[in-house]
Amino acid sequence: MLIGEVARRSGVSARMLRHYESLGLLRPSGRTGSGYREYSGEDIRRIFHIESLRSLGLSLREIGRALDDPGFTPSALVDDLIRQTRERIAAETDLLTRLRRIDATEPAGWEDVLQAVAVLQALGSKSPAARQRAALSAGDEVPVEALVEAVLRETEPNVAGALRWALARSGADGTALLAKGLDSPVAAVRERAVRSLAELAGDEPTTHLRDALAHPDVVVRGHAALALGTRGVADAIPMLIDMIVDGRNDTDAADALSVLASDTATADRIADGLVSRLSTGSGAGAGAAQPLPEVGGTAGHSTHGTAEAPARVRLTQSLADIPGDTASRALIELSRDTDRAVAVTATYLLRLRDAH
């Protein structure tokens, strides 16, 4: 079969067939009387073998070795091809992501494109100082997806704070993207996601924070409760009391409860919840919070229960900024507690209340 017919049947151009011949990769078995190349059936099979290996990404030199070396084993080469392909896909994916983000900024000219590229590169810099400068200078040229991604991967506290500030300032809605971060298998990413949601205003972030009160990660639940407490969401009360019992951010939790205690009914509910935990133990932190007693039910509560001593002191201290008669009656009863630390703390707090 002559070269033109081979090219037509194989789909490999005559020019490429000559190139293969020049490299010693393919040698026609014969020549016609007029000197034209003539390919045998075995030559045709070799051509298809060459093209098959090219489709896997092998170089022509590697193909020659694979076809001509009887001792050649493909496993190492295939493993290397897999690695190279993964690296190439990752690089192409990064490029596509960068292009989409630049396109999302709707650049008016090349100056806008270059500015967006510069900021995106700075956000991915190995230098924390460069990342922080990029966060503080970020404007409309930075898509919300890039800011959220940077927030969720940032490990330096100062840079993370700057990125959260930039995200909140941007006005762009990254709530849904941050909420997805709550489902990350990495605990640190989940914490960054909930802390970032806590700094976003509006109903949607608040809704996600409410949902996070039932999250299996206690750290996520805690940050959600603190944020909701400052927003006046009473759903956070049981979790905030859990945090005081368990000694996790207990001072912040107590402050959040004092913010929530802005009306008599809520103040009484909080006071009853604190006193209830004084007598029911401290084991609820690992799961759902203990139910709160009825409002005004402090009278008659036993304050000599099974809660551990440090937790009982923290619970007593937390009554300090809870207004109303329910909290006052609880402190009076606690001032007679058999635990001296609790009694002294309650007595001191009663004096402060009387002074005011």
C-alpha cells in the first residue's frame, strides 16, 4: 500500500508518516519499482500502535522505546503520565477559575484586568503581609468567590480578620458559599466559615447561623450562638448556657446572655436556665442543651445539685448581668449555698445589685 492510501485509511498525514520515518519510528517494509514507499499490513498495525500511544500523551521518543524495547515495562511510565495529567488538569482548572473571576468583575479595559490579576495573585501569595495588604485594598475588582476561598483557607489570624472585613465590606453576597464551608471535613475550615458568617449582616446569614446551632461540631455551634446572642436571637440561649457550663468561651457567652436579657420574660428565662444547670449537672455540652424550666420557676430549686464546682461558679457569675427578680431570688438562695465559692460569689453579686 502506497503512502497516499495509508494516509487516507489511517488518518495520519503523509507528512507525519515521513516524519515518523525520519525519526526511525516507522520504516516502510518495501519500495515499488519506481521508488515509492510501500507499507505492509504489519507497518499499518505499527502506525495504529503509534497513534494509540500518542493519544495517551507519550512523546515520540517514549513511543519508540515502548514499541522496540522487549524489556520495556509500561507501569512506571503510565504512573508518570497519570501524575503529569493530574498536574496539567489542576493548572488548567486554576487558570479557568482565574479567568472566570476576572470576567465576573466586568473589566472595562486591560487596566482593570491587570488590577484584578494583581489582587488575585496577592491573595494567593505565600507572604502573609502581601495577603493582608491585598485584603485591605480589595475593591470591586475582587469577585466574592475569591474572597470566600481566601477566607476559608487562611491560617494567619490577622490576615483572616482582614479578609473577613473585606468580605463584609464588599457588599457582595458570599453567604451561600460560606455556608457550604460549614460542611467541610476540615474542622479549621468549618470554624472559619462560621466566624465569617457571624460578621455578615442580614437575614440570610442569621438563618444559616440558626441552622448551625444544630451542627455536630461544637465549635461551630458555639460561634453561631455567640453571633446570634449579639443579634438578639433567643434560640441561642441553651447553647450559650452550655458554653458556660463547659467553660468554652464562657465569658463571651455570659456577655451574649446579658445582651439577650433585654426584657423581663427573656431575663427570667435565662435566669431559670442558669439555675437549672446549677442543679442538673454539666454533661449536656456534648449534645443538645437541657430544656429550660418555666419562667419564674426559680423558687424551690435545689442549688446543691451535681454540677461540678467550677461550672457552678461560672453559672453563678453569669447571673450578674441578668436583670429581674428571678435572678435576684436565685442569687439570694445561692448566697447560702454549701459550696463556699458559689456562696461568696453570689453574696458579692447581691451587694453589687443593691449598690445599683
